[in-house]
Amino acid sequence: MPSTATRFGWLDAVRGIAALTVALHHLSAELFVGFGAAVREWFDPGIFGVMAFFLVSGYIVPASLERRGDVRAFWTGRLFRLYPLCAVVFVAAAVLVPQRFSAVDVSVHEHPLLAAVANATMLQDLLGLRSGLPVMWTLTYEMVFYYLVTLLFMTGAHRRSGSVAVVFAGAALFLGPWAAAWSLRPEFTVRQLAAVTAVVVGTGLLSLLTGRRAAQLTGATLLAGLGLALMIANGRSTPWESLLILATMFSGTVIYRAERGQIRRGAAWAYCGFVLVAGTAAGLLYDDKRAQIRTWTASPIAWVSAFLAGWALFGVAFLLRRRRMPAALTWLGLVSFSVYLLHRPLISVMSWSMAKVGDPHGAAQELIWLAAFLSALLLLSAFTYHTVELPGQRLARRLLERHRGPSAGGERGVPEASEKELVAARQGQ
């Protein structure tokens, strides 16, 4: 049997490459604008990175829930995985850097209570509000995915990942241009929508943490319904891209199920092939000038090539999954969440510094700034991983050990993972 490091190393490699690509993409787009401009016309590194991330989440997150067989344990782990680091980076970025250079959106400073409530739900990107940190928009889709995965698990429909992926991909392709014909915003003020969302999210999460099946099912239904309604009717991105993101995540789950023999490999090929074809067609058809304002891409080709490349990276890593990955890549994968959240605030610090010392002139100076950026980013990421992420995960485990009870809707016949494997999975999610 392969070691734990080998089993999860390929996922860490994908995460590490994706996080670093997104960081360098934002660095070049915001500070070294000329660098990579021609590339971005044909290939969007940001879309590439986040699609690879979404495939990894689709692969590992449902597996984690099903191995535990306990909704409360899953959500305790999720909350302590996401919130501590988000809170620390968000507050530090808002307080330590002058507002003119801050990575935190100006609306946060103007309406701090509203921003705090909206970002606490992690659905802020679906409320007509800016994310506190720009990169947190992807966490919105992660949360909607967790809601759906939880509901499917609670209702015993979790092995229908292929059908779910096809439904979302088909809706993106065939309903994409018309899905956002209406919006919640004219019906509600942003404050009302944020307040209602906060109440529903709070109620739903508390229900999931009760350990009582009826309450958990009610909470999962509330949260999944809210997430889908907001995503389709009120999302920052285009509906077709939002639907394809969910289709991609459920495709990662399909790959996991095919590997474990839970579905036939031929069926998995068909499901994933449909998502790839639908995603390619939707990107070429719908990523026009109006859509590009919301997808943040330069052309249909740039979106599609990045979408396919994200899949290709995941696919190559999957084929090499039984091999030991380079230690540098697996380490980068472990700290990838910190890399992802910290890079935009660090870019703002660099912008502030350049305003004092002057912009770099020439390739040599740009390389020096690049080396300084990467060194600082990796050092800070290692620091926050050990001082914020790991303590949060340990606290979650201690809380669960105190309140360990009967499994809530666990799947029969699924063996419990060893503690070592669960720790590795939690660190890598």
C-alpha cells in the first residue's frame, strides 16, 4: 500500500503549482504589467490555478466527509480550517497597510460592519459586495460546494456525482446566457440581503453542528438552497462560469469515485468528457466583452485554454499519483492556502514600498523584486501555516474528541481512515 506521503503528495503538488501560478499572475498584472501581457491574451493563469484548485477540492472534500461519516466532524474541521487564517490575514491587511495601497477593498473601510457580516458568511461574492480580500471569491464557491456535498451525503445521493456534474455543465452550456435574466438586488438592499444570508448561514451551520440528523438535514437543505439561489441569481461572475465551477468540482469527485471503484471508469470518462466539452463550448460562446468584465479574462481563448490546462495539470498529477512527488512541491502544497491568501496583501506592501523607493527599471531590478516577493511570500506562508493553520486544526480535533458521539449519517462499508491519513487530508484540503 502506498505511503500517506505518496497518496496525498500529488494533490499537494497540484495545489502548490496552482497557488504559485495565481500569485505570480497577480504580481505581473498589478506591478509588472508589461510582463506576461501577451500571454494573458491567450492564456489566463488565474483561471488555470483556480480550476486546478477546484478539481482538488472536488476530489478530496467529499472523500473526507465520507471517511468520517460524521457531518458535525466534517464541518468543525472545515470551519477551523478556513476561518482562522482568513481572519488573521484580513485584519492584518486592513490595519498594517495604508488604505491607498491596501489589498482590502475600500468598501470594507467605508462600511466595516456590513463587510464583516458579509465576509463572515463567506458568501460575500454572491451578495453584491466586494470580498474583503480579492482572492476570497473562490471560497464562496467552495462553501456552496460544501453545502451541496453535505446535502447529497445526508440524503444518500452522494454517489451520483457524475449526474450532478453533467447537470451543472449542461446548465452552463444551454442556459448560461439566460440564467441571470433576473437578480435579487432590485428586490433587496445589499444590507437586507446580507442580513438574511447571515441569519440563514448561522442557522444552517449551527444545525449541522448539533449532531442530530433531522436538524442537520434541515440545515443542509437551507444552506444548499441559499447557495444555489445566490450563485445563479446574484453572483459576481457570469452564471455559466459559476455553474462550470461546480461542474468541475463534482468532476473531481467523479475521478475519486472511479479510482475507488465506486463507479465504472467508462462512465467517469463520459461524465468528465461532457464537462470538458461543455466548458470549452461555453467559454468560446459566452466569454464575450460583456462577460470578460465579470470573468476577469482577456479573451474566450484565454479562458478556455486555462480551463483545459487546469484539467491537464490535475490529470497528469493523477497519472503520477503513485510516485513520490518532489519535496519542494509537496511542501508548497501544504502551505498553499497561506500562499493563496497572503500574496495579494504582500503585493500591496510591495506597491507601497515602490511608491517610496521608485518603480523598478530594467529586467535586473524586476528580478530582484521578484526574488524578494517570492522569498517573503514563502517565509510568511510557512510562518502562518505553523502559527495559525495547524493550531486551528489541532483545536478542531480537540473539540471533536470532547464531543465525540455516534456517526451522523455515516456510509456503511466505508472504512475509517487512519488518524495519520486524516491529518494529511485535513492539512491538504
